[in-house]
Amino acid sequence: MEYVSPIPLPHETPVNYGMLGPTDAQRGRKLFLTGVVLLCGVLVYLAYTAKVDDPLHLILGLAMFALSALPSLLWARSGGSRFPVFETILMLCANAYAMPVLNAREQLALYAPEIITRAALTVMLYQLSGIIAYSAVRGVPGRTSFWRESLVTNEVEKLIVYGLILSTGYIWASAFTSWVPREFEGILRAVFYGISILCTFISCQRWGRGELTGTEKTVLLCTLIPQLIFMSVGLILIAAISLIGIGLLGYVSGGKRIPWLVIAATFAILALLHTGKTRMRTKYWDERYPAPTFSQLPAYFSEWIGYSLEPTSGDKTVSQKILERTSLMHMLCLIVDCTPARQDYLYGKTYGYVLPQLVPRLLWPDKPKSHIATYELSIYYGLQQQEDTNTTTIAFGLLTEAYANFGLFGAMLLGVFWGFWLKKLQIWSTFSPMFSFAGLLMVLLTAWAFNAELTMAAWVSSLEQAVIVVLGLPMVLRSLFGF
């Protein structure tokens, strides 16, 4: 069991928002057992279907997959009473690093077996460092108002699902009208994306706990589904996938059960869209066909699905195509192959762009772009010229950036960083109401855990914008309306 000091505050009954009784503990144990059985079954299946030339890569791939799932299993066994930020970050390693080693032979064919082995060991060092640091951290729950005071009443919290109407309206207006002033587009996008994240997570968690009424469920579905559709019109699915992920995490953390039917349907739809996405981008991006209007959405998605269902060259399955689009292992292999044999370590150069991202652009109009570290890596390793970065951004990922800067030591430090600080935040927020500053911060961190493809500067920059908006919004509401 994890250690959390039980020292209470005087005259206070602490409330653990995520776990409120023996029923939740029992559901947590069932979720843990379900997860163990599922993990064993998946490992057996992956071992049977793996496409590897080196038996060592099979062992390393399965080990990475198991280490990715371990924190989530321990979270479920403990009752799932805290925000699963660290667990989500490590779980994403399964798809980004473990699966490519087991099933993406073509994608890694350019690299010698020893390079793939070194890259896999780098991932495992990162995972083990994080897990060990996370397990070793001790602490006392936060006591100040930042951690303990709810910013809104319970009655207001029950209305949070209706905030999705606002965010859906903005996304529609941004995608299909010219109503949104261009000079305010960035700020408004951050505001309404933050609202969408909060409303989705909290509403889905309440649904998992059985607290949503039939009307509230209808509002949730009738606003969330259009949001996902509007987000996908630009042929970039990461925002929609992140919103789906945060909703599923909210439901699982609230109800301690897995919505298998929803997951299966979601995977099938995303698999279909991923398959035809390349041809759609060729037409609407490269050939510059006009984007669809709102009334043209049925024809637009029919065309997209039609491309997805058409036979393509080669014998790749849909799952293999999705794997190629979500893999970060090939980028890690590239950096491991080049560094330090042909390119020296960067020794923290890209991390020098992190702190400047905290300065508002209003105060520093010429501050570096949020993706400046990504551009630096692309140019340094010869993947792009300076002018290419204006139109294309390459996904490196936090782990690849850490290795490019400090090698294996960087991978270990990144794991320790996540394990230490995310465990500290989880302990400090043990008794935090959902609508305390701490609760809102943890919701955002859980959502940003899905942004595994970013560099640290881009990750911090986007998180900072969301934090300013999401933590500032409840303060404004309380100041104006007395909530």
C-alpha cells in the first residue's frame, strides 16, 4: 500500500473525492483482477503474433508492455483514489514504444538489431526509474486552501455538464464561421478547450459513480459527439483522441469499471478514420481543396470512410497502420543511432527553451515559439531545413528529447522527474475537492499526459495556457456571481 500521512486538519473531515467507501474499494479490486487477466492475455497474444527477427526483441517488447501497464494495475488495486497522471504517461509507452518493437518490423528495418536493443533498454530504464521514484515518495496531504477549498458549491458542480454546450458552440463557430476574431482565436481556443476538458472529465466521472441523471447523460452525449466530429474536420485526430481518453479516464476513475463496448466502438471508428486520413490530407492539404462547410459534413465523412474502405497496396492491417502513426520508437532509434556516434549530445540545449515559455507573449512578443525545441532537434539531426519547420512539425516525444540531451542519464532523469513530482502532487491532492485549485490542476495534468509526442517546451507552453484559463475561470465566476 502507498504511504500517505493520515494527519487530519483540526475540525475537518477530509473527503477523498475519488473513492468514497467500501463499494469503490471492492470495484477497485475487481478492476485490478480484470486488468491482470487482460494483461496476461494480451502478453500471450503479442508473444504469439509478434513479428521480430531477434528473440531478445520479443522479450524486451513484452517487458516494456508489462512495465507500461504495471502502474495502472497498482492504481486500480489501491482503489483508484487519485488522478492517474503518472499511470497514463507510462501506459502510453505501450503503444509508442513496446508495440513497434513487437509488430513494426518494416518501420524499424533501417536500424541494426543492437540499435533497437539499446533503444528498448532506454525505454525500460525510463520506466523503471519512474516506477521506483514513484514508489519511494512519501508525503502529507496538502493543508492550505489551494488543496482543500472548493471554488464552487455542489449545486454549481452539478451544472458543469452544461458547460459542454458552450465549448461545442465555440468549436462549431471556429470551424465553420468567421465569427471568431483572428486576433483572439488563440486565447479563445485555450479557454474553450480547457472548459471542454474539465466538463468532460468531471461529467464522465459522475457518470461512472452513477450520479448523472438521464437528462445530463443526453446533454453529455449530444454535445461531446459533435465536438469530436468538429475537431476531426481538420484531419488532425489527436485533440479528439485526447478528449476521448480523458472521458474514459474519468469514467473508470469514478466507477472502477471498464466500458468495454464504448472502447471497442471508439477503437473501430478511430481505426477507420486513421486508415483513410492520408488520402484525405493529400486532397485537402496538398491539393488545397476547400474545407467542408457544416452542411457538407455528411458528404465529407462519407468520402473519408470511402477512402478508408478502399483496398490499399501492401498487406498491412488497420492496426499496423495505426501503430505506425502513433509510434515514437523509430524516432528514438534514430537518435540512439546518431548520438553520440555521429552527433554529440545537446547537453540541455532544448530544455533551455522551457522557462521562456512561462513568460506571457504579451510581455515578450518575440519569445521563442512553443515548438522551438522540436525545430532544433529536426534541424540538428538533418531531418528538416529551417524553412521546412514552417509547414511541418515532427513528433519526437519527451523521452527522445531526453536522450538527445543527456543519453541514458537523461532517460533516467525524466523517469525520476515524472515519478517524484507526480506522486507528490497525487499525495498533496489526496483530499482535494474536484473544484479546488489542486483538483483542477490534476485534471489538466491527466489530460496533458496524452501529449507524449511533444517536447518539454511545447508541453509546458500548452499546459501553462490551459492552467491560466482553467484555474482563472472559477475565480472569475466566484467573483462575479458569488459561487
